[in-house]
Amino acid sequence: MHYNPENPIHQAFETIGQIVILNLCFILTCIPIITIGPSINAIFYALFKRKEESYEPMIRLYFSGFKTNFLQNLLLGIFFLIYLYASLITISLNKLNVMTFLGIFVGMLYFLYLFSYHAIFNDTLTTTLKNAFLFSITTLPTNFFLTALTLLFASAPFLFLDLAPLTAFCLFFFAFGLLFYILVHCLYKHYEPYLNEKM
């Protein structure tokens, strides 16, 4: 049987392989915790490059993205960790009401665009902060879906404590890769009209 890149079965297995590879790379580079910013940038960068039909090996794309604007992404990652810590403290103290949930939701939405925009456009930090905000307040139905999906993935380990072994397996092998794959598939449609201007 000859390899046919247009074959849906081959494409499905290739996508699954990419998701697993990215997931393992993401976990590996997140081990120091403080490098979560460059890690998020790396996985967005690799998937956006693949959307732009780059055929470099996925691992090479990932670590290229990890090194790109490392210090800026490190700083963004620190702010993201502070946001996550504040959110967890709020939830653990049972102070989750409509207003605090809205704050957590809006924060996640903004960080989602902050990291994804920085990965694909590689602008200055000031421009990234401004344009990420502008994107986050447009196409609200899609943004609502993406943010809800991200929060669902983030809370899954706590929601399914009885299925800890299965949850750990999913997190280790494909959960993060799958989440970012879905995010990039949706976000690329928002960014695509502006990519020609970048070029």
C-alpha cells in the first residue's frame, strides 16, 4: 500500500501523532513551571506554522517557537501564573460568585489572545497587549466558546477526581496538544485576514 498524503486515514494518524508530540514537548518544557509562557508560545507557534503549510518537523517548530522572544514570553508567563494562582485561591476560599467567575473568564479570554497573537505576529509587547485586547472583544460567540473550552480543560482534573488514572493518561499524552490544536483551528480564521498585511 502506497503512502497517500491526501488519504483521510493517513491525515488523521498524522494529526494524532503531531498532537502527542506537541503534548509531550509542552509537558517537558513546563516542568520548571516558570517557563509556561515560552511553552504556550511554542505550541501556538508550531501549530500556526503548520497551518501556514510549513513542513518542518513538529519538534523543530516547537523549540524554534520556544526560543522566539523568550524573555517577553517568560514575563507574560509570570503574569499568567499570578492570574492562575489568584483564580485557584478564589475558588478554594469558596468566593466564586458571578463577578469573580466573570473576572476569571475575561482573564482567560485575554491571555488566550495574548499568547496566540504574540506567537503568530511576533509584534512588540506593547502592540501585542493592545491588539490582543481588540481581538478579545470581537467575534464574541467564538470567543465565548474558546474560553469555555479552555476553562473546561483546565478544570477537568478537579472535576474527574474519581478517574484520576485516566485523567493523568489523557493529560500526559494528548490533552494539551488537542486543546491547542482546536484553539489554533478556530483562532487562525480570525488572524488570517491580517497575515497578508504582516507579509
